[in-house]
Amino acid sequence: MAAPKYLAQANQLIAILPEASREFFLEHCELVSVQRQDLLSQSGQSAEHAYFPLDSYVAVVLNMLDSNDVQVDMTGNEGMVNVSLVLGVRVASLTNVVQGAGRAFRIHHTELQKLLDADPFLRNVLNLYISLRMDQLARNMACASFHTVEQRLARWLLKLKDRAHSTELLLTQEVLSHMLGVRRESVTQAASALQKKELISYSRGDLMLLNEPGLEAAACGCYEADLAIYGWAMASLALVQKSDAI
């Protein structure tokens, strides 16, 4: 059953497609519900589907052999899950686990390849998204090396807010520890510092953003850079779409 067209605007990658491409794409997708902790792909195993979140969001996790797993990024309705399928690579190098329940469009890898071969604009959109993800992963690595835990926590909370579309978040210390790649004691210190500045409130896994402008000021410049490069990419695609329509 084709995915409902009225939800097409809920995922930004699908929304940027020209109308004909978008409708053709949705004919090959299905709408699915995903729950917290659902595995959408497992490192070292074959992925069957690509996912385009609508109101759900997904943690991208690097499985470490000699230490705890580390969350290296997250995906919401700005992107897609299992991007390697665009390149024809089915074996996942990263684990994708649902962090926020909701809905997503899902497409089988064979159907995706057929559409990519038939629609150059779709391929351009998803290739650009892969490039953005590579930039983000590189920035995340540099961020972990050069910025304080407090700065990084502020950045990740803002990124999570953007994907959850809410200032009220359910986050245990364990989850925050995986996000930042630090011990829980460091998470406690950073969260306490943000609470003292009245930027967040945090108690027993319930976290609320109280002052978003203040949190942006407390975050490192990586958050602003993330927004800028993604905004530039979407604007570039919109210009290409407009020129193709003339």
C-alpha cells in the first residue's frame, strides 16, 4: 500500500522533491510506526529498508569492541536512515536504533535502487544528504576533541529538540553518557552547570529546555554550523528544482 501523500511534507528530503518525483516515490513507500529501542539496522548485518522519519527520531550508534557503545549522531525528519543503501551497500557499518517513537516512511532497498536509477533529482537529493552526513560525522569527531562536555551537552540537547519537536525530553544519564561518549559523572556535572544557569531542568530522566537562546549561547559553534550547512543545502536543492521546472 502506497504511503499517504498528505504526510509528504513531514520529511524534509521528500518534501524538497518535485511533485511528480515525490508522488512516484511515495507509491513505493509504506507508512510504518516505530517504537523506542526498535533496531532499524544492526552494525555488520544487512539492512532491508531505508527509513524517512516523520515524527520519530533515531540514534546512530557506533558499536565499540573494547568499551561502551557511542552515539555518533541522530536522524529525524530532516533525513533518512540507512543511507548506505543509496550507494548500493546493504551491510550496515553503524547501528540505528529508534530513540523517539513515531512514524516513518519505509522503502525496500530494491525499490529504492530502481527509483534512484529512474529519477536523477532523487539521486542528487540523497547524494547531497550523504555528503551532509559525512560533514556532520566529521564535525562531531572534532567537537568531541576540542569542546567541553557542557558545550557538547548543550549542542546535543538542541539537536535532539529539533528532531523531537519538543522542549520536553526523556533522557536518562545512560543515554546522555552514550551521546557524549563520557562517564555519567561528567554528564551530571555538565547538566548541573546548565541547571544552575537556568537553561534546563533535569530530574530522574525528565529534561526540559527552559531557555533555548541561552542554551544556544552555551553550546559550541557546531550547532550553528550544522543548521547553516543544512539550510544551505536545502536552499541549493530548491534552486535546482526551480531551474529544472523552467
